[in-house]
Amino acid sequence: MKPARSELTSFRQLIEQIPGHLTKKLAKKHGVDIQARTFSPWSHTVSLCYAQFAHSLSLNDICDGLGNHGVELKKIRGATPPSKNGLSHANRNRNPAMAEDLFWEVLSHLRKKSPGFAGKNYGGFPRRFKKTINVLDSSTFQLVANCMDWAKHRRRKAAAKLHLNLDLQSFLPTIALVDKAKDNDAVRARELCANIKPGEIVIADKAYIDYEHLYELDQRDVSWVMRAKDNMSYDIIEEFEFTSDTGVQLDCIIQLKNTYSQDKYPEHMRLVQAYVEVKGETKLMTFFSNNFDWAPTSIIDLYKSRWAIEVFFKQIKQTLQLGDFFGHSANAIKWQMWTALLVYVLLRYMAFIAEWNYSFKRAYTMVRAILWSKIDVYKTMINCGTANAPPLIKSVPHQAYLPGFI
């Protein structure tokens, strides 16, 4: 099926989902407008979004790509192509809090515009739970150690880390933190859980275990499920009966044994031990929770649903430009990571309204191929895959296929 034509380039259709007043408002809020003389905050935002959509490899790649389409770029609310030095200076010196606020403002705007905006529910979501399920995790992005002292976390390595609270139902982040990788994940747990409401559920790996924080969540009427550390010391208070054919090996109430840990978490906990299949292998895993009403299989299923966040990180790492960074400073890294998340949301929203039935990666590669073409992205997504494919030629081993010969 032929793609539907449009008067606007595909890039313009996507980028103009950002409300026109937002960049000016946020630039003023964060003092970026004072620093911007010839290269406006809007042009800066458009340039970095283009770098993500086009998967640009360097500053030169961004500048050349936008410079070669200067006429069409100008039509995007007056955006101008950057110079290499101008873009580098903006990434290094402008406050990345503007990019962070822009991401959250755009996400909020799109949700108000389409209240059902949530994409497709994650396939592993345990649907018997009606409350919001928050999954906590982080992902590390390797950097160049000899250029980035601020991000060093080992002798010869440097990395930035993205901490995330992912709403499992919508498969969209509710809180994201960009920081250096050397800090322990548990340090960020409170910030990631700051906006969680009573009755909601938190799931996290053992890296986020902080007994004092878990007790605070319990007092806020927030249910949580964690994977236990191997050296967790506890006394069994009471054991429950269970069905062994579900893989459950132990279901009990425990009390932390260590005095220091007891001071942090004085209440009893629920502990479930079970065999769980992980990447084709069956492993014995131990989980603990503050909920005493759920079936042991529910606790296991909740923790298994945590793997959704790994799918999210895989989506952004395998598609967006988060492998090659355009600057060495903390500000430059944060600008790039926040605009990457912004592009993710813009494309997810377009896929949502078009009822896209394919992967995020396919949506990304399709858009990248038509970025400067005047093709209607929405209609192209709707029609994608509807045309009948040409018949495939079935090859016969050791026989060449030569058109026109019998």
C-alpha cells in the first residue's frame, strides 16, 4: 500500500507534539534563555531529538543532517541548524533540568490529551491486581573513563546510571533519575518511591533493599515484594501449608535476626521460597514481602513481572542513541538521556493513537527511514502490514533461479 502524503515532514509531525509554549516557559524557569543568544532552547531541543530519531553518531552527524535540511527545519517553529561548537557549548553549559522537566511536562500533556495513553500492557502483567504496580530498577550506560572523571565508578571504568520507577500497567516511567553509576541503588530508593500512594505495590531487586525504607513503605500502607539477599538472617515464626506442584518450597512468617536490622524493620515479614524458571533454567529463589494475604504464587508472579523493566531498558538501549554520547560533561550526558526518553514517549504516543501492533523497534526504524519525507506518520502506522506481501520464491537446493529461463 502506498504511504499517505502529508504537507509536513515526518520529523515535524512527531516533534510538534511538544506544546509550543513549553520550551520558552522551561527555558525561562531554568535560566537557559539568558544563555541562548543565537541558538535558541527550541532549536537545541529539536537538534537533540533529531539525533535520537536519526540515531546520529556524532556532533558533526547532527549538524550536517540538520544543515542539509535547513529549509524544512525552519518550518518547525523557526528552528535553526546548530554549529558543532554551538551545540557542544549548549550541551555542556545549559541546565539539563530543563530537559528533565520538558520530558515530564510532555508526558503529562499527552496523557491529558489521550487519557487512555498507555500503549500495550506488558504481556507478563499479573492482571488480578487492580492497584498500580511500580517496578524499580536501574541500567548502566558505559562512558569513556579517561574523559569523564565525574562518572568514574571503578579504576578504569566510567558510567552513568538511569534509575527508574516504571508503572507496569502503562509501561511508562513515573520517576526517572540520571546519575553517576558508583552510588548504591538503595540510596535512590526513597526518591523513586516518593510519589507512591497508599494501596499501591512496589517490586524491586535485592539491590534496592533498605530495611528502614521498607518499613516506611509499610507504614504508608504500600505493599512491596523484594528478592532476598543470600546472607539475609532471620528466624521463622510460623510456617504455612502450600501446594508443592506450584514450585513453592517454603511459605512462612519471619523476624529479622540481626539486632541492627530489627531496629530498622521491627515488624514481621512474609517469606516465600520457590523454584522459578529464569532464561530456560530452574533456580531456587527467595522472596520476602510485607503482605500476608496474598497466595505464595501471587508473590512469585509479582516478582516475575519485575522483568518488564528489563524489556523497557532493552527497548531504549537497542533503538535510541544511548551508546555514543555527544559530550563528556555530566550536563551533556543528562541532556542526551532526557531527550532520548522524550523521543521514546513521542513515538510511543504516535504508536498508541495509531493502534500500532508491532514492536517499538519496528516503529522506530520505520520513522527513521521517512524522517524528512512528507509522509503521514499516523496513516502509515495504521496501514503498515495491511497490504498483501508478494509470493515468496521457494528455492530448491542446488538449483539456481534464473528469471526468464525454464
